[in-house]
Amino acid sequence: KHITDIETISKIIENSTIKPQLIFKDSVTCGISAYAKERLVLGSKQLEEQLDINYLDLLSYRNISNHIAEVLGVIHQSPQVIVLINKQVIYNVTHHNIQVEGILNKL
């Protein structure tokens, strides 16, 4: 699910009370980000069984990334994966540390 407005962040936070939510912040011109995205895509079937995947194109929507940092209390990074359960950040990882296995282990 693509994040294109700030209101979507409120919905993602609320939906985390029903099903875990993952936010992937992608810097589309960054090689490290492309590599992280590829790992997530390869593991997407495993992830989709456990949580909802939400995608943010950081370069197009930097204001939304800033909003995420503010409301969730995380430092802005790129690439970045944030996992929410019950409106709380339970996992926040960046760069080469973005691994499907790491995400699944936190659920």
C-alpha cells in the first residue's frame, strides 16, 4: 500500500491494533535502499502473511517521513523499516540491517 498523504499514517497506526503494520521508507535514488527493497520484495509472501506492508517514496513525500518521525518518535532514516503493533513501534531498522528474518523474529 502506497503512502501518499499524512492521513494514511493515522490509519496505519490505528490498523496496528488489528494487524501488525510495516512502513518501508524508500529513497528511490539510493543503491542501499534498492537492495533493501529487493530483500523485502523477495520475502513479501512471508511478510504479508504476518503484517500489512506500507510503502513510502521518501523523495516524493519527505513531509510524510518527517511526520512519521514526529508522531512515532523515531529518527528519520533512509532506507528504514518501522513495524507497529498496538500503536507502538516494536521494530525500527535501517540500511543493511533490513532483513525479512529480522522483521519476522520481532512479530
